[in-house]
Amino acid sequence: GAGVSQSPRYKVAKRGQDVALRCDPISGHVSLFWYQQALGQGPEFLTYFQNEAQLDKSGLPSDRFFAERPEGSVSTLKIQRTQQEDSAVYLCASSFLPHEQYFGPGTRLTVT
Amino acid sequence: AQSVSQHNHHVILSEAASLELGCNYSYGGTVNLFWYVQYPGQHLQLLLKYFSGDPLVKGIKGFEAEFIKSKFSFNLRKPSVQWSDTAEYFCAVTAGRGSTLGRLYFGRGTQLTVWP
């Protein structure tokens, strides 16, 4: 079956622009995670959904970051007023069981 | 907070050499341990995992890892690497309990380059 998909794969934004990154999880996966991976680093947790409920957003670096999953399936990560330090790969992962995550290909965001 | 350390940032080997990548974590409670691999141009894939039981776990493509609780370690091994093993390897941990079951804490990764 289809894996986790993310769009766009690449995004270039000028500093101050808003961006929206989309994640389509594997059908039936109740858990959805967002991670941020800076160059040369491992992924870092941003936020977690169980169905439509956002149960943990402790990893969001600032109030410019916002995530939603209104119908418990597709999720969107929005970054307002992008800054250069937001440049990173944003990874989405979904799982049916708590400890078995399947990752998407990521969205590479470059803020100029 | 939990943290994961991977000691080697870049490892270069010739084909058929043996591999061991170090991983240590800091968390005193029950943990679940993972190794993920990212081949060039591909997404993160699960290589192997440890939840409980036999501390020596076997994964795909001939990889194995050993959980040593007393050393807080989960080192990855392969007896004989191949050129196709060239990739970045990430060690990751989840806490056994907590409001975010499954939240992964990653190490910074080890880039493995295998020369043919």
C-alpha cells in the first residue's frame, strides 16, 4: 500500500512569508508525528496527534508554528513569518501502534 | 529530558569489513530502542527495534544490535558490510511511559560510507 506522503517536497520561502506543509499518513494510522531535521542533525520532535487531537505540542519552537489534523487524517504544519533558522527538513511519521512509525520523504524548507 | 548520543559521525569502511556503530542514551526508565537507516535520496526506514526480551535483536539486511542496560547502550553491528550499506544511520529511543507514547528521541546520526 501507499506510504506516508508529504508535499511539497521542496519549498523556498522568503523571510517573513507563511508556509504550509502537508502530510498524508498511511490510511488507518491514528498517530501522527511531525519532526524537524536541521542539517547534520537527527530529527527533533515537534508535535503529536492521536486522531484529530493534538496531544503534545511541546516541541514546537515558537508560536509561529502551528499544526492541525482536523479530520484525523491529513495534517498540515504551518509556519508563519518564516525565519532563516526555520530552514530544515520537516518529517511526518504515522503509526498504528505507538512505537512503530513510518516516515514520509520530508519537505525541505529553505528560507532566504 | 532523554538524549541519545552517537559517537561516530562519519565512518568509512571497505567492503567486507565489520561494522559497529555506538549509541548511548540517557533515561533511567523503561525504553524502547530503534535503529533507522536513510539511504541516499530515500526516507527514513526502520532497521531494527528492541522492546523487551532477548537483548540481541536482529534486523533487516544482516544487521543486529545489542541492548546492554547497564551501559545504557544499543550498538549496531554487521559482520560484513556491503557497498549498498552506504547510508546514514540514526539511533532513536522512546520512553516506555508518558503522554506521548512513541515520541522518538534521535541521535545526530552516523554517515557510513562503504568503498567497493
